[in-house]
Amino acid sequence: MSRIGRKPIQIPSGVEVSVGGRDVRVKGPKGTLTVGLLPGVNAAVADGALNLTRDDDERHTRSYHGLLRALLANAVTGVANGWTKELEIVGIGYRAEKRGSSVVFNLGHSHPIDFAVPAGIDIDVDAKANRLVVRGIDRQQVGQVAADIRALRPPEPYKGKGVRYLGERIRSKAGKQGATA
């Protein structure tokens, strides 16, 4: 059996999990998520835990077993606590500003970039306009929005300017050496 797939997912208080057909619905204080079950994997709720079983030992069924367990565990954590990603903006004149349901970035381009915040995601910009916090209940969506923001101006290797994850280390390259005669 899959070492990850056979671990039961503990359901915290305030979270309801219901299995209906090929969908598992997870409802909590922060919202509701639905995860579809893949073929060959079944889910059941018992004793305050969600257990996954598989029909056979085919290669794809074994991989689905661990994948679905991870996706369901992320959904349970998301509706209970939520997920966050922090980004920082490095560079003189680089800044972000929240305007209504979008965030406007000035990242050294000839124009400001208007980034529309998708539904289910909340973005907070700190007072100094150089740190962002992306929040949501869907881990995949939070990570994708953070990656999309980072892609607006990835950190460059010479001075390190750009948008990076908080705590991300950028390997610096040496600049031009010049003629040494």
C-alpha cells in the first residue's frame, strides 16, 4: 500500500467531510472545497477521520492513492486554517498598491501592471508597499497566484531586483570583470 495513501486524515472540529458519489466535499469555517475522486480510489469517513482505499494494485491506482490523500489533506487544512504565501518586492521604485479588487505593480516597466485578484484569493499589501501576503483556502490556487505575481518580474541574478518569495535566496552572478592587463 502507499505509505502516504494509507494514513488517515484527521478531521478537526468545525470541519465537515461528506462523500457523495465520486466527490468529497470538505466544509469548514473558511469555506467549502470539493475534490473529485479518481478511478480506483474510494473514500470513507469513520471515527473522525477520512480513510482512502484502492481497488487494485495497478501502477496508476497506487499513484492516485497517494495523490488524492495529499489533495484531501490540503483541502481539510485549507478550510480549517487557510494557506498563505508571502512575497517581497526588491528594487528601488518597485512597489505594489491594492486598488479595489486588483493590485497595481510598478516593477520598472514602462507601464504599471494591473493584476486582477481571482475569486477566493485575498492579497494584502503592507504599508511600505514591498511585501505581499497571498491568502486562500485552496493550496493550489494560492501557489499559482503567488507564482503568477513572481513571474511579473522574476529576481535577476546580478542585483537581485524583482519579486521573490519571502526568504528565497537568489544566487548572484559576478558582473563584468573589465580588462585586467
